[in-house]
Amino acid sequence: MKAKKQILQAKRDTLISRISKLNPWIPGTVVTINRICGKENCACHMDGPKHPAMYVTWKESGKTISLYVPKGLEAEVSKWALNYKKLKEMIREISNIQKDIVRLREKR
């Protein structure tokens, strides 16, 4: 029983140390949409092809919020969003380990 607890704690500690190296992050989903630009004489205003634009979206109080991602930050923000997904998964794993540790104590 004690060995099982030590194994779980070691796994938890490893995940916690991985979290500290996983930064920065941003919550939300990265989406790319096609939109009309701000230049009035551009072809996109005359039924021409629209321009791709990246946004990060998330929910607040049941409403979808979108944050425009400037062109130079697209790759970086995509990585941040991926880091957030990894962070959530690690937190879920740590929480499950903590539940298993509590269950070990119940069996005593």
C-alpha cells in the first residue's frame, strides 16, 4: 500500500514539474476565418476573396468572446493554446492521482 502511494506521488510530482516548464499558455481555441479587410478599395469589398484572420475564442458567461491575433503572433499564439490544452490534461491527470491516493487511505 505504501509503495503504491509512493509511486502515485512520484508520478504526480513529475507532472507538476512538467507544468512549470509548460508556459506560457492562453485559454481558448484558435480559429481562422475569412473576413473583409479595412481597405475600402480592396477586392474583398467587391465580392472578391476575403482575407484569412486568426482569432482565439473562449466562453464567458455563456457568450463566445473572440480576440484577434496579429499576423506576427499567429504561430506563437497557436503554441500557447496548445500548451493550455496540455495544461488542462495534466491537471486532470494530477487530480485523478490525488483521488487514487485518497482511495488508498479509505482501504486502511
